[in-house]
Amino acid sequence: MITQEQREKLRGWFAGRLPDDLFEELVEVTVDREEITVVGRIPGPKLAEGVSDAEREASVEGRIQEFRERTRETRVGVAREAEHQFRRKVSWGVECAGQRALFTHVAAPVMTRLRQPERQVLDTLIAGGVARSRSEALAWCVRLVQKHTDDWLAELRDSLEHVERVRAQGPDADQD
């Protein structure tokens, strides 16, 4: 589990290390055991009044692709430093005109054992065309739970951070 202080230090490192002109704003730095994801805001394209939604969407997608290609070398350099220092892969994303796009990011495998009723849930999702495999169905379930339990998960993370702080003050703290 990563503490709030560790998250803040990580965000601070990226805020200090990224070139000032890379993003308009550093929106988010998230981290787990495998990956650090850095998301920044870039300016949207300047469009004439009354353009269609299709034109607006295509221009934003074009802007994101242009940013990705133009900044690749800079982002790779920063990622190499961060990967060496923090021992995690670095992924990138942008927000542009209300649209979010993540570039290459880690898809970490997860192993689990499920009983028949749980497997039947996954198989029903496959039969219904929601997913093509059990692993895809399980990922869909996780995204659904994530969408509906953000508050509960935030409270749980806060509790875990509190446990880490108390543990760090215990009698074994000096041994680390």
C-alpha cells in the first residue's frame, strides 16, 4: 500500500521534473505496485463557431495524437529516470477539451480461484456478448465495482494509510 505522503512526494517529483511547457497543468499522478500513470492537460484545438460534433471530436483526437508524437522523446527520458528511481513502469495520458486519453499502459495479469456460482456470472457475461473471455468478464466486473464504490474504496484506502502510519510508529519501526 502506498501512503498519501509517498503519493505527494511522487507527484512533487514529476511536477518538478517535467518541462514547464509539456502540460498546461499536471492533472493526476496515480500509482500502484506496478505502474505510475501521469496525466496532464493540453490545450484544445481552436475551432470556428458552430463546428459539428464529429469535427470537434476528430480535431481533439488529432491534437492528442500530435502531442503524443511530438513529446515522445521527452516523456521517454523522464519515464526512464522515474522507472529507475521508483521501480515502476511509467504510463502517460492527457486531457484535452474534456476528453481523456491514456497512452501505452500496463495491463497486469491477476490470478484468482472462483467457485462455480462465480464462474457462472462470468460465463453469463460471455454468453451475453459483454465479454469474449472469463478474464475480460472479470475485468468488466472490476470496472463496474470501481464505478459504483469510489467513496467506499477511498475510505478503505484512508484506513489502510492510517494503519501504515501507526505501524511505522511501533517498536519495529527502527528495524526498517
